[in-house]
Amino acid sequence: MVIRLPDMVRWLVLTIVLFMFGCVQKHIADTSASKPDIAEPVLTGTYAPRAIRAAGGYQSWIKTKQLELDCIVTFYNPDGSFYLTEQHHEVSPWLNSVRISAQEPEGKLVWQLSGEDFRVVEGNEQFYFLPTPINVRDFTEAVLYITTAPIRFLDSKVEFEETLVPIRMEGLWCYPIERVGSNLKPYWSQVVLYQSKDTSFVDMIWFADVDGDRYLAVRGYDYSKVEKKTVLVPAKIEIFKTNLKGVLQQRLVKIDYYSLTATE
């Protein structure tokens, strides 16, 4: 016997089924993108496995879908004045993405960087500018790179080349690891990651926009375990203006994280 449902009921059932199917599909896509279902990769060179082990190990990172980081940010001006604010950073390591939000006197702001795509999600055009000589995109790039540095070595779209002889940077010995190729049009013309010879952390990164005569360095300090996880991220970050040789000049930003949590 064939049971015919009224048209309204049929449409309601169809809508529910399509909604559920869409949710399942989206969940699968998000999960596969943020938590690769693969065995620990065989990494060439020495810098990548060292960096990942130092920061908690591959298996710990692969279980980390998102980092939730609360912080106090200090923006410095050349005249010696500074501006304090509180921010929340949502970092998705496997999506190469960060979402930064804050409640400012002018209103709420939200910035998001995913790969090479940057946008102001909430807030008006004034939020493209910071109370210091650094723009919003550069600030966001620095935060994402330094917190996810070990995972960036697993990006199949990017190639790196290590210098096997350590050099001395800011009084510390480290190995330069330069980004030498990318399938994407890069925002920076040159990026060099510096891996500590002693700790194996990638705790300094230099960015150069040669055409724009713009040079920045970001440094990570006090690497700490994220709550309920064994992955380690810097509890303190500083961003500096540099010259074309990478020598630190003016300090632009200091970030002090007071809460480090993660979700699987």
C-alpha cells in the first residue's frame, strides 16, 4: 500500500532531511580540514621534526582543532606612549587561520586571517588602523605565524629551505629556515623562521615586504602548555620593526596571554 503525504508535510520532511544532510556534510568537511586523518608524516630535513617535537609532538597537535587564547595587548608609539587593550585570539592551526576579537570604546572589532585571505568581520574601516606604526594585517599575520610555526612546515603549498650552519641573532644561536616557494601569491616577499639551536622552538620570524620597504620581526617567549593539552605556544609575543638586515629596532607590540585553552 502506498501512503501519500500531504504536500505541506512532504515539503517539511524534505527540508529537514536536506538540513540534516547539509549539517553532516559541513561537519565532515570542517573536521577533515582541521584534523588531518593521516599517520605522522615522514618529514625531510631536520628542522621540522625538531620543531614539532619541541612544541608537544605531532600526535598532540593533530588532536588540537582550535586554540582559545585570551591576552592583554600593549601597542607602543615612537613618542613613548602606549595603548592597552584586551583581545581574544581563536587560532585554528590546521586551517592556517586566526580570528582576533576585542571590545574597544568605538565598538566591537573582529579580524580574521585564513591563508592569504584577510578581512574585517565586524567593525568599520577605522579598525584597519592600530594605535601604533603597524597595520592590522601585519599584526594578525605575526600572531598566526608565531603560534602555529611548527605546523606551517607541514603545509604542502609552501616550501622551506634550512641553513645548516647556525647564526647568532639577538645574542642567541639559531638556524634560519627560509620560505623559498609557495603555490599562493604571498603577502610577504620574504619570510625567514629562526629555530633555536638550544630548544628547537621556532621562536622568531622575520617578514619582509621589499617593494613596500616594510620589515617586521615577531618573537615568542615563555612557551607554555595549553590547558589540558601537551602542545606548547608562546605565553608572550613581541613584534618589532626591523631594518632590511633583520636587526630589531622599535618595539611595536607586546602580547601577554593569561589564558591558554584548546578544543579538539
